Amino acid sequence: MEKSQPGRAKVTPSSMTMIEPRFRDIYKAFYKESYFTPTTLDLKTKELIAIAASLAAKCEGCLEGHIKKALELGLTKQEISDAIVVAIGIAAAGVVDMSDRAAVKFDLHHFE
């Protein structure tokens, strides 16, 4: 997301320089609406989800931004670690799922 600092011009993040401005605006409006509008989830919980989702999406900039925001909101290193562990578990489950599908497809049942 763009950051505004007093006395500095807005700079488009390099990840968005190839996106037409009207589509950037649509994305930013969606992001703000889905993230900052009050819902049943508090902002700290949303940050923990965002950390895990950033890892799953392999978005380094997202991960760094969400960890920074989590720390600003007062989340502990342990809470952040717990979110990371959940993401690791989901990523590992994806590998298991894919290998299960390949085993069925190729009739490879080595350890039954």
C-alpha cells in the first residue's frame, strides 16, 4: 500500500507500477473496505490471518508490512509465531495432498 509522509510525494509501490491507475484505485478501495471496515474480526486477528495468507501467497512485501503492522498493534512475537506455524501446517498439508493425488493417479502406494 502507498504510504504518505509529510513533505513527501506519494510513490506508487514498484509492485503496482505496471497496473493502470484506475485498477490500482479499485484494488486499494477493495483492500481498505475488506480490511479496515469493522467486522466480527478485530484488526489484530485480521493481521494474524494476513501474515499467514502472505506466507501462503509467497508475498514478501505483504509479509513484512503485516508483521510490522501486527507489532504496531501490540501483537506479541509468540502470536505472530503461532500464525506462521499455522501457515507452515497448511503449506505442508498442500504437499501431502498433492502427493496423495499423484499416488492415486499413478497407483503408487509405497507404505500401505
